[in-house]
Amino acid sequence: MAALCDFCGEQRPMVYCRSDSASLCLSCDRNVHSANALSRRHTRTLLCDRCASQPAMVRCLVENASLCQNCDWNGHSTESLAAGHKRQPISCYSGCPSSAELSRIWSFVSDIPNVAPEPNCEQGISMMSISDSGLSNQDNAAGDGNLLGTPSATLMSDLDTCDRPLVGSSSGAGVNLLPLATDQTAGSVDSTTPKVPYTPDKDMFSKDSIYGDFCVDDADLAFENYEELFGTSHIQTEQLFDDAGIDIYFEPKEMPAGNSTEQSKLTQPANSNAVSADSGMSNPGAKGDSSVCIPVRQARSILSLSFSGLTGESSAGDHQDCVVSSLLLMGEPPWQPPGPESSIAEGSRDSAITRYKEKKKRRKFDKKIRYASRKARADVRKRVKGRFVKAGEAYDYDPLCQTRSY
DNA sequence: CGAGGTTCCCGGGCCACATTTGAGC
DNA sequence: GTGCTCAAATGTGGCCCGGGAACCT
């Protein structure tokens, strides 16, 4: 629990910067993010009032609290009395907005301290952008990289839109504020929408699909947890797979006809007590007893979905950066029935995949940047086939404009 | 069941150069 | 002990390639 600003270590943190993975007080936020053009692009949002360590996604109007995805989910699950609480998405911002501007963005926050204007921030203010979750549906419908191409997950949209903020102008009023969905009910956020069985693309688990990238070895997924997470029975689970059903991946040794109980068991490892899929596969004993037979690679792709955020060792919030984890943490399957809005362009899908891979890579290696200045330089340095090139020489990759010199 | 071929994944190396570190005075 | 100069070492990200594992025939 971050009680103090990660930068100064003195003030109470108020905002969270995803790019820096840091909780900052407003003063340090301005200082840090006025350093250069790159840092000004970092998107920040309010810190969760409950866990105080994750970026807030929604504001509960009843509890008057800003909540991260995880705390929102915990506090407003469909079973709880708080499920009907009205919530509104919380905007994130980049640039260097003033206290007054922040007050306008987050009108519900009464204790925004006055922050002295940062001299370096003159330009930053003009660059300020407000990304509003409420708009993200349009954003996504227009081809933004919602991972699965659905506009359904209002909460998740914060993740995506924050990554690529809408650039607005702050001339005059200073802020290009997008309308907040102030009357948004829990229904638009939670799970009152009817659950629709998902019929995936045929290439759902193909190499190129995002699910093909779900192969995370450190993720032990118990089938029972799988059911909890997806809120669906094993039989329904079969519908998650292709037309051929789950049998295409789970080949029964012997299956008594007409026994639905047996059939459902087949979707679980024989040793059904929360044994991870991976361990179930690798354990020779279990293998022998198991009534399922899955090629190891397929099994990993199918079963080792990225549930690493749900293991006991780390809080789910640690993985909110991971888009896929976020989807799953929503509880509500983000899949929508096929419709005009769910058919996104291939390009946006690819970009979503790319972003997910990058985030996964970052998380996997947990690389510690010792010198931010060097990273900043490397981030803008031109390259040829990935290698740095001398200044002024021909390059084939420019991180800044993604163009090629020849 | 073993051998050979194919596919896939992972990790290390490479590059330029600003910054950091350490030695010497 | 302090301050300065200079040389050497370090670290940064994207791409490529080789080795090994997994899979298929």
C-alpha cells in the first residue's frame, strides 16, 4: 500500500502514472511529467481510494470513492448489496494540467491541492489531453485497439484509451473536456447485460491470434477457477471453443454415451482438485490416470491463459496493465455477439496484439530501468535492423515518426 | 519406438552515444 | 578533504540469428 508519493516520499499520492508505475502527489506529478515531451505524454489518473496502489477506473457515486478495477469488482460484485451503486468512469489525462483543470476533470474530488505552475509546462498544458472512458466506445468503434474489438467494457476502455490519449487543445478554457457519462448506472458497468455464449473466431487459438499468445508458463490455471472466473458451467465452456466443440482439444479415451456428468468431467483433469493444467500435463502419474489427452503445446495455449494475476502471490491489480488480465478480471466476458461494432479492422486488432505483447514482455522480464535518461535517448534513437545508427546516417526505423529514411 | 525433418520459442549479441564511474592530479 | 579533467565503462531498445525443445512424419 503506497502511503506516500513514490517520488518525494513525503506527500500523499493522488495520481497514478502507468508509464512510470508510480503513485505521485500532484506536485511531483507536474515536476516529473514536465521534464520532456515524452514524459508529458504519460497518461495519469486518480489513485484508487481503497487499495491506494492502483489507478482508479471508476468513481462510485454512492460511496464517493475512486476505485481501481479490482476494488470495484470486489466491492460491486453482483452478489453484493453495492452492486447497484452508480458509478462513473474516471478520466485520465496527460500533459501538465493545472489544479483548476484537474478540478474540472474530476469535479467530484474536493481536495485537489493547489499546485504551483511548472515553468516547463507551458507547452505541456497546451498538449494536455483528456481521455474519457465514456468516449472510448466510440473510440473503439472507430477502430481503436480494444483487444477484442468490442465496445462492451467501459471500464477496460480506460486502459486502452489511456495508453493512447486523445489530444485536445487547451486554448481558451484550457481543456478539451469530453462529456462524462455522469448518469451512467451500474448496469453499464457491471453485468446486467445478458451473458451471451461466445463463439470465437476459428483462429482463436491460432498462432496469430491474441489467444495464441496466452501461453504463459507461469500461469497455473485450475479448471475450477476457470469456471468461477468465466461464470459459466463446463458445458457452456464447451461453447467457448469452435464449432467442433471442446472435444477437438480434449480427446476422450472412452466416453459413455449420454452421460452428461461424465462428459463434463472430461473437461477437467482427472485429478480435479484444483490441479493446474500444466502440472496435470507434466505429471506422469496424472497423465496415466487422466482421461484427457492433449498435445502439450496445444494444452498450454488453451489452458494456460494468462491468469498469473490471479495466483495467490500477487494481487490482481499488479496485472491491470495487462489488457488480457483486465478483461478476465472484469468477470463479465468481454465477448459480444457479432455485430457491426464488434467487427474491427484488422489493423486495430494487430495493434492491440502488439501492445499486449509488449506489455507482456515488460511484465515478464520486469526490467529495471536504472537510467531513465538513457532510456529516453534509446527510445528516440534511429536504427537499422534494430541496431543504433550514427547520427545523420541512413536508418530504417525511427521510433518517433515510425518512418524510414529510404 | 526411434530417427530424421520441421516448426516454434527463447536468449544473446549487436549497434551509437550520452551518461556515469573511477582514477589521477 | 575537495574540485577538476579525462578516459573507460555502462546502459538503453529493436532486430537478427543460433540453439534447443517440441512436434510431426
